[in-house]
Amino acid sequence: MSKRSYKTVLGCIACEELGELGAGKPGWLVDNPNLLCAIDTHSLLLANRYTILVLSWSDSDGSKLKIRPDLSPIDAEFISAVEWLVFDDVRVIVAGTSSGYLLIYSLRGVIARFDGSDIQNMLQKWFEEAHAQFWDQKPKSQDSEDFENVKLPYQLWNIGKYGTCADAAVTGIMPPPLMEQQSSQRYYCAVAVGEDAVISAYRLSEDKGRSLVGAILSKVVPVTFSTIASFSKLIWRIEQTSQKKSPKKADEKPQPFARASPLTCLKDHPRKGEKLTLSPSGTLAAITDSLGRILLLDTQALVVVRLWKGYRDASCLFMEMLVNKDIASSSSTYYEPMKSDYCLCLAIHAPRKGIIEIWQMRTGPRLRTIRCAKGSKMLQPTYRFGASMSSPYVPLEVFLLNGDSGQISVLNRTLDS
């Protein structure tokens, strides 16, 4: 009897172009800090400091696209972040640079180049155009100069009160402080991890409708917070690398910080927080630390509800699995599973053990253990904004890329497969 693998092979991205990114060397996919990855449902982004490679495993010809951004040699500019941005059928590549720019690419070439503070304007125009098409209105013509002349205000918060911040995310909207009257302020909760404080939490305040975060949240709440957090991290990483390298324009005033009130923190020297992963709703966060522990944080109560030990260098992604055995095994009649048929799980990749474990949230059992090759990496597609409510529900999936063979697989989401 053959042993179940619990994953389905989708294709292979092995090609000569990968050699430019270091393919062929042991651990090239996971050991190179300058190698960036982002996945969509049928395509993969791989980037080093100067080149972006787009690979597809669904096309029969294995189409490839190489992008070499026009970077400034004077500022020693390099690519610092990449991500897919998907609105309905519109799919673009977002690349952040160390000088604080966002480069937006279609699959045919560059669309625009923005300073980090101009991205809000672009998103607002996209949302307005989508709204106009929904109501059968004719979209307004847009001049390329609009992107330069119209700016939407944005908001910054300083969450470094408890020391160096290694990772952070806005987890959701929260109520105002006690004894404070309702005003024009909106409040968010932010969770950070770092060296001095393993976990710290803040209440962020801002004027309603001012910031990039507020603009997006007002459109997509409550569909997902994890995607908003990942996109915010992209801009945050750009800001970190650009502060010392990119000189400010003469007429540009520094953006003041909004109020960030500390709520709580966990200090446990010498333990350090390393990475933070949010659940789709933002109510749970998986946090890895330097001592090989994984903490499951309830971001609303700000309480650690679960702890795993012995997972050094681990990475985590939330996924959804079909746990209703009657639905999963039924073949007599066709049934399209709904969101309520799935349960939230946490996939933990333990590279030192060579396994991926899937645990049911919040306090459920380990559902399965999956063997994976050394040098593999877990990836997850970004959320597709604007998905129709009538469309079949697409659960959170986790993909696995084998760095040695180039094989891409998806973890099966039913327990009997």
C-alpha cells in the first residue's frame, strides 16, 4: 500500500533563468536573505536585489517573464519587497525599493512608479473605478498627471517604545479607550514582536478616512486583515530601508506620527520575537521566537492561548481544511463546500525536522504530519480583492516549493486525501 503524501503536485518551475537567482546551490531558496518570494494561484515571483522573475506552472509552455527595474546606481537602490496585488481580474506585481519607491508592473511592463506616500491615490482611483463599473457608470478619464498632483494623506505610528521591532501588523479595529467620548478618531490594534519585547501591543488612533490603512479597511472589512497586514509590511520595509538612503525633497514636510498608546508587552530575556503571521480575520496571530517556540495570540484579548515548543527556524501559515467527513467523502451528489464547512488550521513548517504539521485552531489536535524535502518553503497566495459573493468560496491554501527540484505542490485540504 502506497504511503499518502497529503499534497498534490501542481507543476515544476525549474528553468535556466533560476540560475541567476542562485538555483542549483544547496539551500538557495531558504538561506539567501536577499531572495524574495510571492505566489499567486498560477504564478510565482522570485526576486533578488536587481531582478524579478515571474514563472508559471499552469501554462503548457511554462511561460517566463524577467523584469529588471530601472534602479538608481547613485543611491545603490535595490529591490526590498515584492507582492502580488489582485483586484477581480486585474493582477499586478508590486515591487518596493530601498529608496522608498513602489514599482507597479502588469505582465506586459511597468504601469507606474510611486513614492511610498502616493500609493493611496492609486488604490483610491482603482476602488472608484471598480465602483463605477459596478453601477454601470462610465469611469472618468484619468490623466497620468493626476498621480503626481493629487495626494491622499497617510498616517504613521511609532511602535518602537519597547525596543527594536522585528515584525508588526495591524490586527483590526478596536473600541476607543474607556471614558473617552466619541470623536472623529478611529482606533486600531497593532501587535509587534522584537528583541526587547517578545510581544507588544498598541492602540493606534487616527482621523477617520485619512490613512492608507483606513482607506482599505473601510472597503474590505471584514474580509481579511492578513492581506492588509502583509501589504502594510511591504510599505513598512521600504520605509525602513529608505530613511538613510533617500534624501527628502526640499519642499516636503516630515509626516508627524499619530498617537500609539502601549497596551501591554511581554519581556522574557533572552527570548526574542522573530516573525508574526495573522489569521484571515486578524483575531489570531502565530508568533515564532528565538528559542524555538510558537505562540498563538488572541489579538482581541491580547492573551497567549497556545504554545508549541521545539520548533527552531519554523515558519507558520494559516490555512482552512474541510473537516466535515460526510461532505469530504460524499460522491453521490455534487456539493460545493461553503465557508462554514471549513475550519481554521495552522500549518507549521519545521525545517530542522523536515516536516509540516497542521493543527486545528484554536485548541484542536494535530490533524496530520507531512514530510517535506530539505530546502523547501511554504507560500500562500494573496487575497483577491473584489471577489464576487456569488462565486464559490475559495479556502485558504498553502503551497510548498521544493528548492532542489523546482516542484510546486499544494497541501490537500481534506482529511481523507
